[in-house]
Amino acid sequence: MMPLFFNIGLAAYAAALVAAIIALVSRRRFFDGMSVALLLAGVSLQTAYIIMRWLAAGRPPFSNMFESLVLFAWAVAAIYLLLRIWINVSLLAAPAALMSALAMAYASTFGFEINPLVPALQSNWLTFHVFTCFLGYGGFAVSFLASISYLLASRAGSSTPAATQEMLEVVVARTVSFGFIFLTLGIITGAVWANSAWGTYWSWDPKEVWSLITWFVYAVFLHCRFVRGWRGRRAAWISIAGFASVLFTYVGVNFLLSGLHSYGAK
């Protein structure tokens, strides 16, 4: 039953991508509404899948690369849908669906089997630390998609209305702010967890270092955006640089560097 929910969820994201592309080309609201409905279906199916896997494993399903990719795909789609409540960012439906579908497809290349937790992960802090981090990652992913869209919309000769460009810029700022709050909570809960597991709040593990680098990049974005008044393309490029750091923190560190978080690659 669990693989069925996983596969149907992936199919829902793929169908949402097709509907969103048709909506962009045809400018028909029906297909935009369909893309939102399919994304909601994907999130609902993933939520059910995560709950079923949690119950089957007797632990939070956030302990390896497969499980984290499922959580990442869920976070991207869920945060985009929450954003739609306040801002009609229909332009981002296709990129959000694509990113969630790609994350799920990549997850399918890993084993579906449920393995017991290594001793260091057997803590109630696992849920708080990983979930807050991935809410942050989801926010940063949406900000990355909005930044790319803004750069394309604001290029020389673009016919994109100024109001749309301004909306995308607002989305970048809001989603970075959202992601920054949850990444900060993730780093704090991770430090508390590390102290309970290894007797130290900070050990300069590669993933800890890169999480801090990512935090500083987005801190620079927020400082430049809200204190120095940077807007437009400069702010978008910082957001993109931040998401590149997120990807290396999340994926690159697991496969290229060894440390306390190496279990994440399994």
C-alpha cells in the first residue's frame, strides 16, 4: 500500500506540471486551478505516505536520503500552496511541481526498505531538527524558483508586466524570510540534539559548517534587502547563491564529505 501512495503522489506532481504548463501557454484559469488541485492531491498523498511509513517504522521517517527527499518534495509543494493563499503566484506552479516531481523521482532511485535508526538518531530531537530544516529548505527552494522567474521576467526586452516582476520580488523576500526562520530553528535544535548525543553543541562537522555557511548567505540577503534596500536582480542572485549552498549542504556533503551526518547518504 505504501509504494502505491508514493507512486500516485509522484504521478500527481507530474500531472500538475503538465496542467501548469498548459495554463501558462493557454492562459486558461481552468488549467491553473487543475494544477493547484493536483499539487494538493500530491501533498495529501505524500502526507498519508509519510504517516504510514512513520507507523510502520515506529519512528519519524526522516533518517536517510530516500526519506528526506520525500520530505523535501512535500515541503516544496506545501509551501507553494500556502503561498497561493496570500499571493496568486500562478507562474511558479510549474517550477514547484517540477521540483517536487524531480525530488520524488530521485528518491525512487534509493531503497524503499525501512531500516532501524543508528544510535545517534534515536532521539525525540530528530523530528524537530529535520522537520524545521526541511521547512527551511522548502522555503528556500520556492525563493530560488521565484528568483529564476524574476531574472527571466526582468531581462532586457521582456514583455512581463512590472506588476508581475514586483510580485515575484515580494515572493523572493517572503520565502527567504520564512526559510531563514526555520533554518535557524533547525540549527538550534540540531545543536541541542548534538549535545545530548555527543556531549557537544558544535563539532565543526561538514554538514554543520555548511549549514552555517548557508545561514550566513541568507543573512546577507536579508541584510541587503531590508537594511540596505537591495532589490531586483542583485537580491535574486544572492537568493540563487543561497540555494546552491542549500543543495551542497543537503546533497553534496552526504556524498563528497565524511562526518557525523554521513548516514544521510544511505
